[in-house]
Amino acid sequence: MERFVVQPASPLSGTVAVQGAKNSALKLMAAALLTTGTTRLYRVPDITDVTIMSEVLTAIGATVAREEDGALAITTPETLIPIAPYELVEKMRASVVVFGPLLARHGFARVSLPGGDDFGHRPIDIHLRAFGELGATFITEHGYVEGRCERLVGKELVFDFPSHTATDNVLMAAVLAKGTTVIENAAREPEVQDLAALLTSMGAKISGAGTSRIEIEGVDALMPVSHVTIPDRVEAATYLGAVGIAGGSIVLNGACASDMDMLLEKLVAMGMEIEREHDSITASASSRLRSVDISTLPYPGVATDYKPLLVTMLSVASGVAIASENVFAGRFGYIDELRRMGADITVEGHHAIVRGKLRLSGAQVRARDIRAGAALVLAGLVADGTTTISGVEHIDRGYERFTEKLRGIGVDIVREV
Ligand code: UD1
């Protein structure tokens, strides 16, 4: 089992190149199933989740290869094998985003039902209800959902909740439907806009992506294209968290500040200095952070993926803060690990009360999901003694060259086998 070994940090300095957005790249890859031929995606991060999505696409009959210039080339044949098997969906629930493209392209999809995970119960009812309204019928047996349809027919849909992945999935189904689909209460995340941008360049007719009302006029066919993935705002937030905790000044090259407005406002309220450029952010911290309350919400609110990072920052800030989780009720698993490092955090329902301490205490801790793992690495920067983080395979799912990038800004971290 590999582990990260982290030592307390001095103020950080240097530059980090921000990777392409994981939560965009995975959906862009699925969108390649809507065409016949080769789609080339640039700035797709080299992370385990991309490897798993490549395996899903390969199981479906596509070929996936990295080309010399870094492009991820996905070649989709005329005929697909429209099945997403349990072994892969179990490893990565985002695999369910092949459902929409397969229904649209093939009129049939058999996708393993994702189970619960460390965030708690995670249903896909919003996806299935929407596909049903567009004309698909379903049977669920042996742990799989099987959907069938003739050509989907556009309709006005209203989502119960602005689910990010459901918006992506339904968008990819609706682009080839007959007639016009409207998604009301759609997710507004920048990654949804990125997917809509790819689909539009493939020939889809979409308006309103990035707002809560997306209108899609179905077309008969889409063409493969090349596309550059947007930067990863959660990866960028992780390095911002590192400098907030350890002090110093770093530059995030390629970061998109306008996708991170609410977070950057919170970081400024905590005492960090943030300078925004067209495609970079310079962040500095010269004194101990101040506590501020945070409350997660769908975009443009503070993303739930930032929360483990923010709670770690609050655990060493001056004062008391309430961090409320409004997206995933069960997303508090990492708090027990932070407590093992001496953090003073009490959980009441979906609120965490964080009483800032001057320093934490290095310990052996376990990463249970991607962001929780990154948050424990941040905690190690401000903990006395050595912090050893196991479960690094979770961190590898979302972070490209994590230890190298951290070492580049002065963090003492090694990967031990
Ligand atoms: C995506 C991101 C994840 C991020 C989350 C919220 C990817 C691969 N993952 O996850 O990193 O934390 O957005 O920004 O993009 N829900 C239902 N029924 C559904 C779908 C969702 O009840 O059919 C609920 C979920 O249980 C959760 C809430 O809606 O409570 C938000 O989930 P959703 O926006 O769908 O998150 P994901 O798209 O799965």
C-alpha cells in the first residue's frame, strides 16, 4: 500500500500548472460516443479516473489513446457494445454518464447501478426520470438498469435538484433527440458549459448552458472535433489551500479565476491576498487565517468539493466557524481523520463547528475520497511532526503529479511504496 509522508511546511513559493478539469474531461470523453470517428481532447489530466473512463469506453467498443502532442484520441466505431459493466461503474460512479450518449446513439443501454459511497446515498433517479420523459423505458434487474428507446423525443423537463451529472447526461441524450428539450433547474457548473461547448462544436444546437434553463434542439448527427478541456478549479483550490495554511505566495498558471468567484471571496475574507489575471491566479498568505462560515451549494455557490480543503484551513484559523454541507448529506467522513490530528470539530446534522487551533499534530491517517485525501495532505503542512496518509489511490483518482507539484512549491512530501 502506497502512502504519502508529509512534513510541516515553511512558507511556500513557486508556480503550479493547473491540470484540465477532471469533472469536465470525464463527460467530454463520454460525449465522444455520440459521433463516429476520432474526437481529440486536449488538457485531459493523467489521473486514475480518466484511466477508468478510458476502460469504460473501451468496453463499449471505442479505442482510446494518448497521442504525442498530449491529445486523448477517442475513436468511436459505427456499432457500439452499449454496456457499462459493474466492475467499472463500481470503481467510478461518474461512468453513468455514458447512459445518455448510448441511449441517444444506440437506443439501448445497460448500465450497472452505482452503489452508495463515502458521501452517502447517491441515487440516479433524476437521470432516469428525465430519460423516461424523453421516451426511454427501463427495467432494473441483477444490479443493472436497462434502458430502451426508439429515437428520444424532446420535452420540457424540470429537475428536482440541479444535479451536475444528471444535467450532463441528459444534455448528451437530448442533442440527438427529435425536437426541442428544455432542462429547467439545470446545473450551472463551468464543466457543464465546457460539455455544451464541445457538443456545440460537434454540431449540436444548445442555448443557455451555464444558466438554469438549457434549451437543446435535437440534430440528426454529430461530427468528431478537437477540444481543449477547461482548467480544474478544485485542483487549483487545493494549492490555494496549501498556501493559505502554510503561508507564502504562489502562482497558479492556467487557473480560471472567474470559475472560482465565491471561493476566492471566501479566501479573501479569511485573510488571503488574491490577484486575478486572465489565465492565472497569484495567491499569498502572510498571517494566520481568520475563521469564516461556509455553506456548500450548487454552482455558483461554494462547491462541496472545496469543503474538506476549507474545513482543514478553518481547523487552524483564528476563531470559530460553521461549515454547512447542503449537497451531500454524508460528506463528513474526513472529519474523524482531522480529529485524529488534533482538530477541534463537532458535527451537528449537516453542520460542522470548527474551532481553530494554532497547529495540528502529525499522525497516521487514511484518505477515503479524493478531496478528503488532499485535505489531509494540507493538514500535514501545519501539523507538528510527520503525517502519513494512506489510501493515496483515492488522491490519484483526481490529482495529476500531486507530490511533484507540491514539491515544486516547497512542500516536503514523498510517496512511499
Ligand atoms: C458531481 C461531481 C462531484 C461534485 C458534485 C457536486 C463529477 C464526476 N462529480 O457529482 O465531484 O461533488 O457534482 O458538485 O462531476 N442526486 C439525486 N438524484 C440524482 C442525482 C443526484 O438525488 O439522480 C443528489 C445527490 O445525491 C446529491 C445532489 O443531488 O445529494 C448533488 O449531486 P450531483 O450534482 O448529481 O453530483 P454528481 O454529479 O454526482
